Amino acid sequence: MRPDLSEDALARRMAGLGVREEDLDEQFVRSGGHGGQNVNKTSTCVMLTHRPTGVQIKCQTTRQQRLNRLLARHLLLDKIQAARAARAAAERARLEKARRQKRGRSARARQRILADKLHHRDKKRLRRPLRHDAFD
């Protein structure tokens, strides 16, 4: 499914993520690859940097600078959204790990640990030297 490439949709998405146009550094450089003389003479490649997060995007998908600017902003928003989702998932995992660590042991686990301790005690008892005065 292709994303909505209209400028209105882009503005709504930027507002939803809290990304402001003032926070973006935009540079235009010459593209490389296919496109012939057009890519050699015009700066159609767009480099975007989101200053607060440090996320950088370079887009030279099309031969049109305006469309590359739009696509670059969508790619930047995708990357920011993915980073936020990853941070949220890491936080959820950290909280879940802490919850698991605080949870008490089940009765079955306590019984198994106790049985292992008793078994270990018996093994150590068998290693002791025999006392001769106990048989007199």
C-alpha cells in the first residue's frame, strides 16, 4: 500500500509526531546513478536532518526535487516513528523483566529447590569420614 503523498497528509503526520519544519535542516546535492544529464546538472538529491533526534535521510528516488523533498520527509517520519517504537518496546521489556524478577516463586518451584537442597545435604553427609566412637 502506497502512503498518501499529499502535503496535507504530510503536515498532519508531522504534527502528530511533533516534528516541526523549523527542526529540519535541508540540503540539496547532486544525485548519482540513472538520469543522464539531468542528475549531473541539477541538485535533485535531498538530504534532511532532524536536529532534535539527529536522524538523517538522503533521498534521490526520482529526478524531481520537489517529489524527493516530499519523499524524504516521509522517510524521515518513518525513521523517527520506528525509533520511538523501538524505545517504547525496550521500556516495556525492561518493566516486564523487573516484574518477572520481583514475582515470587511458585509452590512447585519452592518444593523442587527444597528437594535439591535435601539431596545435596545427603550427598555431603555421605562424604564425611566414619566416626568409630559411634559404634562402641
